[in-house]
Amino acid sequence: MFIGIDVGTTGTKSIIVDDKGDIVQYSYKGYDCFFPAPNHVEQNIEDILNVIIETVRDCVSKIENPNMIESLSISVQSGTMVPYNENKQTYGPAITWQDSRCGKEAEKLLDQYGINYFYKKTGWRLGASLNFIQIYRITNNPGEKKYTHYLSVSDCVTKLLTGEYYTDLNSAGNSQLLNIHLGKWDPDLLNIAGISERQLGKLLPPGSFIGTIRKDTAEKMGLNENVKIYLGAQDQFCSAISAGVLKPGDAMFSTGTSWVMMAVTEKPEFETSSFPSIMKHVVSDFFTSYTFIPAGGSALKWLKNNILYEKEQYEKVSYDEIVDAAISISPGAEGLFFFPQLAGTAYPTWNEKVKGAFIGLDFIHNRKHIIRSVLEGLAYEINISIKRLEKQGIRINNIFGLGGATRNRNWMQIVCDIMEKPIIISNFSDMAPMGAAMIAAVGCGKFPDYYSSYCAFGLQEKQKLYLPGKNKNIYRDLFAQYEDEYNKRCI
């Protein structure tokens, strides 16, 4: 058996998986984010580490023979920076990937070096968040407390598990300290950030064996000391391998608070007008072009909680009820378009000043029209990513979908019709910890590669194929209208 742990932003989920890919045990527990000032989003890393121990212990306590567990791996949030004082053995506040307090620092460096300097090195457009700019802010501000180490969540979790700090080459990508070409911490960026390599975790490929579990941690989790630990990857990429997104031509859209699009490529595919993010894949030979919509699922949540219902009502209404209510409205919502830039745009225009909008609002429109326009607006946005990536020359043959929104068949048919491509939807919810369990299984030699594990775990059998339907021709014209308006508003 194998343990997969998904260390997310709002909680940790641990699962135990058997040799057939069946989830034997499952445990989840949440934790808080803190907002001490505008644009500040922090966490307590000790809370996260304690929840990891609790959820694994909860799973292990419910199985007959814990000695059957062979190996463990992790799926982690990335882009979160955790300062650590080795002398006092204390962590500072974990500054999450959502924290955007460093706008002035980013502007200063972009003026000094130019936007391509950072993008061509790291594959990421420099912005107001993520590890590099947060470290730069601390080391260049005399009023900030200094630390001996500037760690990732992966570092902290592997320290708990093995006693050493390790960062995988995949999740290191959006630290903006990794040289994507060399697979090493970039010395020029370390110098600008004001730190040395010894203040970061050791870099290794995902799936690397990093030791057996620490005795004290094993005791707290109820495990034996022979459990092998394999380095994991970023949560979206763990989800990708459990969805079967494993080779060039495969692409995935993931629906959560934000919506993510990634396409697997043979080499880094830089593009310096739209700046798709470039990251190493878990499969060591490949890379990905990675885009996201800041207000994805959060746009529907905003509509439900702020527009459609009062609090005492919206807590009783499911998202499926909201989505399904709009299906009686014809494609295009009778001329109503929703532009979901509630948090500005990311790829391909990177304009944080743009705001969301309903365009075409008329007396004929009711709440169902508004809902339908929101469903379609998010689908148009993900299709813009696909079209721009294809225009760049990136091959997209197979599109896989996952996340909460994909479990509504009506919404996914809208997405499929707008894309005019077949999409493959995974019909189970534990994608990221399952991907971590696959890494653990491949690492200990149970399977030779991730595709073999994907097949043996029966994950393909848990997927549903959607084909473009009769509305695809209607949506082709509507998407052209949407894209034209998008270009006017967002560039």
C-alpha cells in the first residue's frame, strides 16, 4: 500500500491506496489563512505540519496492518515562502502564493532588468508574489526580520518526514529562483535576492528517493520506520499524472478557485508577448506551458453569494442547482456576455487593472440568463488559452478536465461545445493525493512508470468522454464575438 498526501492552501488530504488503486482510507482536515494587512496572505506552517501528522495517523489507525504500507509521497502547494531561523529553530509566517504585497519591489526590478530577464531564466513572468520577490523584499528592507533559510512548503514537509530539506524541480518552478534550462538554483537570481544556495532546499527531480521516514515522525503517524519517502510535486501536476496527462499533445484544464490550463511540451516554449508560464513536468523528459484564470470557480461563488441569494439562502443552494437552472436558456444567453476579470487578467494580457463586466444586459434577461453567461464566460476564457497556445505552435491533441466544476455534465457540455474538441473528464475527486500515491508506487518499484501506474490503478476507467454537440457551430460565432470584445477590453 502507498500513502499520498496533498498539502493544499486550505487543508491537507491524506489517502492510503492499495496495489489496484483503490482508496483504502481517507482523511482531511483544514487550516486557516490569515490576512494581517491588505494584500497580505499568511499561514502558520506548524499548523500545516501538525495536520499532515493528524491526517496520516487517522488513515493508518483504521487499517489492520500498517506494515503493509511501503512508501509515501506528497503533493504540495508551491509559490509559498516559509522563512526559518535555524539558530532559534522557529518558523516565521508562511507567505502564501496568494500574497501580493510586493508590487513596488517587482516594479523596481522590472525597471532595472526588464521583463524578459526573469521570464527567460525561470519561465515565469515576475509579479508581486511568489518566493523570489518575497525574499527580495525581506533582505532589502532594513526593517524586516532576517532569517537563516527561505524555504518552500516541500522543504518543510520533507524535513518533517526525513530530517532534510528537499524541493522538487517541478514545484521549484514558480519559486522564480529556478533556472528552468539548467534545473538549478540560478546564481544571478540568488544574488539579486540577497541569499545563497545553502539557504534553500536541495533540488532533486520528482520521484527521487529521499530516505526512510524519521523515527519520531513515524511514531506520531503510526507507521513503521521502513516506509520509504519519495519526493513529490506541485498539486496541479500530481493531479495531471493521475488524469493521464503524461506526454506532449496532452493538455489539462483544472477547475478550482482559479482555473488552470496546462499543455505538455517536449521543450520549454517561451513566448514573450503573452508569457505562458513554463514548468518542468513530473515526467522528467517533458515541460509544460501553464496558464490560469484568476477568477475561475470564485466567479460562480461570487455570483451565488453576492448576487443571487442572501446568506440564509445561498448556504442551502448547491452549485449544481444553480448551473442546471440555466440550461433552459439558449446558447449565448440571448446576447448577454460575462467577462470574468474580477481579479484582472493573467495570461495572455496580464492586466490587473481590467475589471469584470456583463455586456449586452437587457430587460429580457433574468437570473437564468446571468447564470448561463457566467458559465459561458469561463468556458470562453479557457478557450482563449487553448487558441493562443495553439497559435504559438503548441500541439493539443487530448484535453483532460478535472476539479469540482467538471462534475456537472451540463456545464462540461458547454465547455466542450465552445472548445470544439473532445474532453475527457475524471469522475473522482482525489486527483492530487492519488498522483502523490502514484509517485510513491513508481518510486518503490511497484510500476516502471506513471502510465503503467495509471493503467494498473484503473484511472482511465473512471473517466468520461464528452464530444462537441449540436451547439458547437453557434458557439463558434459567439466565441468570435467574445474574443473581439476581450481584445478591446483587456489588452
